[in-house]
Amino acid sequence: MRADDPGLAFHIVDVFTATPFSGNPLAVVLGAEELSTQQMQRLASHFNLSETAFPIFGEPQVEQVGADYRLRIFTTETEVPFAGHPSIGSAWLLRELGLVVPRDGHVVQLCGAGPLPIRFDADTLTLSGGTPSWGRPVEAAPLLAAAGLRAADGIGPALVCSTGLPFAVVRVSGEALTRCSPDLSLLRGEHLRDLGTDGVYVVAWDDLADPVRARMFAGDVTEDAATGSAALACGVYLTVTGVLPEGGTVAFVQGVEMGRPSQLTVTIEAAEGVPTRLQVTGGAVAVSSGRTAIPAA
């Protein structure tokens, strides 16, 4: 970066934790209003984290829907319409920097899933997911194989569920969860694409009074330390499979096997097995900041 080119400010935030160097790291790049999609993608690939977020201010469409900013979210390979830890981490950072001021404890973020409210509490933020959706049960064996498990490790049905970003959710035992060894070729393969997802959320629980243990595998990140959008999808799964037909609150622990333990809480509003609204709650903490050069257009 040249001395006469200040570049753009960026911050690294750990999300779904209150402890630095745990949770899921996120890069947030500020001042990106003039960047092209290609430039944002190059920056996301350079940071090489599961996701990089670009808050955008001043667009007419933001004001039209009553949002405070638009958030564009990129993995190392592509832009995604919605994700939990970039949404919560970006909102937390923008408030810390004074770039957004919550109204009645809320800000509204516009993303590919539409305008979504984020509520600020004492130490956590709560993100509302988009409209819940789900399909009929799918074959679990290929999903388990992508996670490095046997067909016999599956418990109950496997479903593709979403509140803005679809995930294939499959349940296993706690012992099987520790044995997961993701197969990148299968995670990038046609089967998951045919299901409309590239993410497999493997979950385990004995009693929902205790946290659900979870791991998320995908073709672009291999394994993710905390995945709010996948935990929301699992909330849909728990409702429509009859585990929590009237909704409830469920704690999740993810990232343990990666040495980055993360804590997420999902609140489900539902009736008679139909989810109507889901929210995910977690914290965030700053880790580092600096400036980055701007890629060539």
C-alpha cells in the first residue's frame, strides 16, 4: 500500500463468544461503498476467513425499507445472501464505532434475505432470521459421507432447512460427532448442489436441556467455528420434525473440535409444528484492526 493511499479500514471480530481467539473470526471492511463486487470478493479471498462483511451506507434502497445499512457478505469464493456471524459481528462493531445508533435497542440490516432486525442487549445481540423454509426428508447417507461418517451414524430424518441460507441438517450421536472428518470432494460435489445447499450441519443431543453440539462443514470453508444461519436452520428442523413442535429456546455449542468454542442460542416461535419466527443470539469481541490496500478494479 502506497504512503499516499490510505486504503480502507478493517476490523477482525470474534463472534458468538466473549473471549478473543475463540468463536468465529470475521473481517469487517469499512468505507466499501465504491468497491465493485469483484473487489469485495478479492478482499474476502485475501482475508481467507469463513466470511468477510462489507457494511454499505447511504443507498436509497436502505432508506426505502427503513434499514440502517446494507450488509454484503462474502466467503472466500462467493457472495451469500445471509449469514449469522457476519450480521451479528458487523452490527456489534458498527455500534462500538458509533457508526450506527440503535433505535429502541434495535438496528435494521438489509441483506439478501431482506431487512432483518438486530436487537442489542447487555452483552449479546439477537438477529432475526428470514422466512423459515424446509423440504421433505432427504437421504442422510450422502450427507453423512460428506462429513466422513457412516450411514449407520445417522439418527432420524435429514432435512434441508433455511431462514435465508439453506443447510442440510442431520443428527448423529455425540460420539459420532467427534469422529467427523469432512470430505471436501463430496462437500463440493453435485449431490449437495442438487439439494440447493453446500453446507452440512451435523448435530447431536441427548437432552435439549443441555446445549446441542454442532459442527458445520461446507465446500468453501471445510469447517466453520460458529454458524448462526445453520443454527437457525436447525431450529426449523427441530420444529418440523416434532422435537419442538411449539418452539422454545435451544443453546448450541460449536467449534469445540477446532479449538474455537462458540456459544449460540436459538429462539423458535412455532405452533403445531410450523415455525413462524426464529432468532439467534450471541456475543462478539474485537481482536485487531488495520488498513488494507484496495484491489484493482
